[in-house]
Amino acid sequence: MTSTRLERSPTPSPASAEATRALGRGRVAGLVVATALVVAVLGRVSPLDNLRDALTGGGATVRMQPVRMEARTTDVKTGDALLETLSSIPATPAGKTQILVIGNSQQYTSSLPRGAALVPGHEVVMASQQLAERLSRRSAEGFTVYTSAAPNQNFAEALWQSVYWFKLRAPPPQVLLLQASFDTFRKAGVRPGFQTLLDEPRFVEELDRMMSMDPRAYHDEFAAARRDFRERRSEGAAGPRQEVTLEDRLRSGLERLPLFRRREEVRSAFLGAVYLLRVRALGISPTTKRHITGQPLTQNLEALADMVRLARGSGASVLLYNAPINPAVSMFYEDEYERYLEALRAIAAAEGAEFADLSSAVPSEYWGYWVDGPDPIHFDERGHGVLAERLDEVFGPGLARP
Amino acid sequence: MAFTSYTYLLFLFVAVILCRITRGVTREHVLLGASLVFYAAWDPRFLLVLLAIGVFTYWAGGRIARQRGTLSRLVWPVVAILLALSVFKYTGMLAELVNLALPSGSALTVPSLVLPLGISFFTFECISYLIDLYKGGKELMPLRRFLLFPAFWPHMVAGPILRLKEFAPQLENPRQPTSADMLAGFDRLLVGLAKKLVLANSIAPFVDQGFANGAVANSALDNWILALAFGLQIYFDFSSYSDIAIGSARLVGIQFPENFNLPYHARSPTDFWNRWHMTLSRWIRDYLFFPLNLRAGKRVWLRYVYLVLVMSLVGLWHGAGLAFILWGTWHGLLMVGHRLIQGTSQRLPAWAGKASEILGWAVTLALVNAGWILFRSPTIAQAGRMLRSMFTVRGVTPAFGVNDYLMILFCIFAYLVLEPLAKKLFDRDPNAVDYSRWTFWLRPLGYAGALQLIFMFDRSNVAFIYFQF
């Protein structure tokens, strides 16, 4: 071990003194003013948006047709407050069967094929809504569909929100239509928006009860989410209450600064630009083959099994389907994909759920285009129609009897 | 008051202003008052522990200075300080160990004492003060000035661990920081904040996920990647703390020693400890390793035993747990192994010497990072499982998202390219830099960019890893 030398210059040399004079107070003041100016300008311009436009060809390589959103549709974005969203969903009209649809962004996105033009003012009807309409036409009782989908929703998150749906909501949904997309089995964690459910004491009680039972691979994710939520709620939790208030005040004071106020927006644009750079520069896109194994897979499968058990325990029918995949892409390793399908079948069989593999339900021409190639997850309105038809064929007879 | 909170930045701003407008005794009062406020903001109870140990050390130091050469005057205070450290830090561990030996049903209750923040750091500084006095060092007087030695806020919680001879002269002959000092301090502060918020905090979720659930489903490849990822996380976390500490101190005219020097560039385990947490290394070397080495005399084997023992104590200093002791022992064994083969490599021809240096770097990197598994795993069993998988190459399929791996690559880039640049910048004497060059006016862009990054990634509640020590 060598010693650490401390170099200290208590009396500056003549050269240093010269340099110090060069850095006079005027210069420092100029530096402060110049920095303030740059901060002010940076708070008002969005250089990252220009970068994103450049990387996506001005948006020409990604086109999304808006979908019809109803009160019963929950598209949970990363920052959304899920508790608030779920609490505001209206109760099911009496006599109607309540279907809860849980899945990823495929549920509510209409991605257009390359070259297709957006139709102004047109709103796409999602597969789940089309399915409800089909079922209602055949049955006198009627159906209400709640689509609680979120981008890249993994099964730890799906289970997390299911605790609310099946333990707290009265009456709970009678049918759970569950979309399993292999791509989401590599994701983990419970996003901040979902964590807001921890504000509901009954949810916390149910979560505690669930986590006190057999250990599960996703329990650490739940524990981390609770910790994260607690920490977010009390910035600098180790300090006394007064300090938290001061920190809060400072933060709200900083909100007046555009550079601070727009931080979430800029962060999102920044991460978007990093993602697009990844696609453009490294060629790693959503269609690139990836392994889905290990911890993330185990966590998701265990959460899926518990979710099906939870819904079945409350008396709901569970309809599990393997989501359509774009036939033009090959993003999974065959052996891993086969094992995943076997696991889905095994879970459905063990828990008394129905299972259908709809991976090849949507033809390739109905799929969208994403930056550098075919969109592997999202299709257009025709795709939603085909999926609704297939869902009706497979699960409809059990749901709506004329 | 976390270093990454806006409260701290406000606190620092006020402290810097007050230090600039005060002189002499008043300035010392300002520095001490600010330090005590900073510490009390974590938990006022901690303050009592800090003041008690500080005042006791001052009193014991006075006794040593009055009658130098009386060993008992040194030993008892050192034992008392170590006892205080042990009560807070190791009682729980000791109770658990005793419980292992007791028959079931007669177990001791494991006390849950709150660990005062930074106690490992300020107790070591107090001990070094007493030893230095015993060896003829100069007493730091009066009490307010002495208390600044362990309590000065930038280094109190997680170092750098100061030595009396480098701190006392700066208090006894204070100087106002020049504009260049202020600029250098500010640069250092910004770099530290950006490193913590952008790099260390961004890699943390991947590490947490990888080490979760007993890591039972991880492949060997993922465990190696996790070891590297945690190595990068802890480096960026701890070195960013040191950057903020060094920058903050500089803003009030105090210069701290460096604590890191690109540790993953090390070509041997010994070299690693010359570059990692350097102020702890020199403390251990000067107060433990050298005296023990002297006792060992020419018995080389005994020196090796002492080396392993000392490194095990370094592990224990980091945390009250068997895993930390094993981590320290691991490093001790690596250092002994390196010493055993060192002679051979010195006899190699030039070309082979170069190759052995590269090999030394690669092996050191791998083994140091493997050691992080012991440090980070929540249980010894998990660490054993992960290490077994790593060294028996059980599975090579990567299981985590591509973005996680890319984040690690970015951190490697930051370590290999940005860190050396930052080091070059920080190594300059700010008072000898020519600020009249046109590049000076690029600073506003850099500052605004850094501020934007800090705002974008700010999460003041993500604690520094070394706070727990």
C-alpha cells in the first residue's frame, strides 16, 4: 500500500497568482450569467425532440392510429397513478358480465403497416371491445369489458393489479381474459404508477397476506416496489420531518425553473433518443432475437400461476391466450419458446383455466412498422378485428350462450 | 441530509457564503456549527454519540500529550473507542454468534441498536489522532478545532478518512479559497452528483434484480456480469460520494486527499488496494499492517498470516457479518497469492513481463469482482451458490434485458474514458490553470448539461452504499 500524497498550495506561486487574476470576479460573474442564460434557453428548447425526429425520419417510420378509449379502458402509462385510475372506473351495470382484460400494449395500440396513411379523426375499436360487442349481440345479459393493459406489463405487475381487481373490487370480474406475450416474460419490477395502490390500506393487507404464504420468485420485486414507494413518499427518509418539508419546498420552488419543470419530459425524450440510437447504431431492435430464461422468466411464470389462482379463487373464469406474434419476425429461440408454451398449458391445466395459442392468428400484412422493420407486437385495426374473431371462436361459446 | 438532496445543496450554499464572510475563530465556529447541524439532520441522537466520542478523544489526547511514552494512556482510550464502535456495530452479530452456541430455547435477544451514521469513519479518525499523538504528533487545540477533525461534515459520513497532519495545518493556518478553488470545487461537486445519479443509481435496479430471489435461476455468465455490474455500481457510488465530499470541502477552502485512483486498472490485488478507498488503505497500513509486520520480523509466513488477518478486519470494518469477513479474507488471500508469485514474474524477460502485466490485470479484475459477490449477496449460501456457478461455468445464457447489458457497457465506457478525463481535470492545481483560454466559455454549456442530467435523474432518497458502514 502506498501513501496518498496531499498536494496543497497555501501560497499560490506567481504563475498561479497570474492565473488567479485571470479568473477574476468579473469572469466568475460572467460564467454565472452565461450558465444562467444557457439554463434558461435549454429549459425552453427541445434538442432531443429534433434528434428523435431525425432518428425516426420525422415520424414516418412509426404511425399509430388512435384507438377509441372508453371509461372502462385503462391504459396504464409508467407514471400514471393506478389507484386513482382504477378507483374512477364506473361500476358494472347490473346484470352485465364483467370481463377484465389484462395484457400489454398490443391490447390498445393500432400500428399501421409501412406506407399506410393515418385516417384523420378515425378511432380504432380494440379487439377486447369488439369481442364484447360480438358477445353482447348473441346474449341477452350483455358484457362490460375493462381493459387494464399497460406497455410491457409483466406478470408481477399484472398480479399486483389483480389483487385490487379480485380482492378489493366489489363485485370482482367474472371473467379474466389474460394475454400472455412471451416478450413480456423478460421484464421485471413494479413501476411507480402501479405502486400507488399501496396507498390503499386494504390492498396492503392483501399483499401482506399473499407474501406471508409460500415464497415466490417475484416477492423480492414486490418488496422492492414497496421500498421504492416508501422512499418516494418520504424523500430523505432518514431525516426528521422538518427536513422532508424543506426538501419538498425546495423542489416546488425549483418547479419555477423550466429546466427542472420539464425534467420528466426531457428524461423521456432522452431515453427515447437513447433507445432509437440503440436501434439505429447497434441494430438492436425489438425484433432482435433475445433469450428469455433465468430469473425474469421464473418470476413471471410464478406470478402468472398465482394470478390465475387468485382469479379462480374468487370464482372467475380465466381465459388465457398466447398473444399473436408477427409472422414476419423471429424474435425467440425455439426451444425456449416451446418451454414457455408448455408452461402456459401446464398452468392453465393445473388451475382450471382455458388456454388458446393464438400466436399465428393475425396475418403478416396487418402488422405495423417500427423504426427499422416490422413491428413485432402491434397490428392495425384489421388485426384487432381478426383477434376479436378468433377470441370469440375459441372462448365465445363458453361465455355467451344464445 | 443526503448529499444528493436539494436541502444539502442549499445547506452547502449557505455554509460557503458564511465561510467566505467570516475569519478566524468565527469561521471555525461556522464550520463546526454547520457540521453539527448536518449530522443532527440525520438523527439528533447521533450527535450525542459523535460529541461523546469526540470530547473523550480530545481529553484522552491531552493526557497522552502530557505524558508521552506511557502506553497505557494510549491503549485504554483506543479500547474504549473500539468498544463504543463494537456496541453499536457488532452487538447484534455477537449475540447471533452466541445464540448459535446456546441450546435452543435459551437464545439471547438480538438488540436492534441504531447504527450512528459514519461511526466507522470518525472512530478510526479519533484512534489515528491518539496514535499520532503518542508517536509525537502535535495536539490539535482548542476543543472546537479538534472536533472539526472527526466532525467536519464533508467527510464525516463516509470519508475520506483524514490524518491529523494533513487536516490540522489547514485549520491552524486557514486560507480563503480562491475563485479557481471555488470553480474546482464546484466542478467536482457536479461530477460527483452526475456520477451518483446517472451511473450508480441507473445500474442499481439491474443489480438488485440479479441478486434477488437467492439468484437461483442465474447462469454463470449472468453471475459474472452481475459481479462486474456491482463492482461498477459500488465504484461509481462510493467515488461519487468522495467527489462530492472533496468538492464541498474545497468550496470552504479545505483540501482532502484523493480516495480513488481508477481501481479497476490495478494489475495486482495489492495494487487494487492502493487505488480503492485509499484513505482506509493507508490507515490500515500505517496503524495495523506495518506494526504487525515489524513484530513478524523475518518470519515471512507470519507476515502472510498477519496480512490475511488484517484484511479480514478490513472486511469486518465494512459490516457486521460473516460475509464481510470472508470478503476481507478473500482479499487477504489474493494479496498473499500475489506476493508468492511476484518474485517469479520479476524474473521474466521483457516481452513476457508485459504479457504477465496484462494477465495480472485480467486476473485481478476477475478475482476482485468475484469478491463483490460475497460483499453484495444477502446470505453466505447465496454467495456460495453464485460463486460455484461462476467458477464451474454453469450456463452461459444471458437472462436479463438487453438494456441492462447496454447500461453496463455504458458504465464501462464511463469508467474507461470519462473517469480518466475527469481525473486529469481534478489532478490539476486549479490555481495554475490558465482560465483565459476560449475553452473557459464552454463551461456554461457543461454546467447546464450537468444540471439537466441531475434534474432528470434526481432521486435524493437513494442512499449511498457506504453510508451503512
